[in-house]
Amino acid sequence: MPENLVINVVGWTGGALVLAAYFLVSTGRVKGDSVLYQLLNLVGSALIIANSFHFGAFPSVAVNGVWILIAAYALFRPRPKT
């Protein structure tokens, strides 16, 4: 499989994951602090970074890097014990 095809599939998959997360939270199927929502954002953004870096789209790399940090914080932040 040609390299550009692989990297494009990676990028489109990342975009689909981020959009799926947005759809799920916007339609009330998941909550914004759910593990699923944050994982979809984290993995999706990582895949978009791979694509963006390959093609030299560094503003997208930076934005998605911050997106990953936000998702990681939401996943691993200390939570009060109930």
C-alpha cells in the first residue's frame, strides 16, 4: 500500500473518531467526562497528528497536541472519592 494512502487513511480515521465523539456527546449518548468520549478524542487526535505532521500541517499538529493533553487530563485527573 502506498505510504500516502496509509497516512491518509490514518488521518481520516482520526477525524472520524473525533467527529464520533462530538456526535455522541452532542446527542446525549455519552457524557463529556466519560472515558469513551475522552479516549475517542485522544486516539483521534493522535491519528490526526500523524497525518498532519507527515504533510507539514504544523498548526494542526499543535492544536491536536493540546487536544490530547486536555483528553489525557480529563482521563487521569484526580477525582474525589465518593
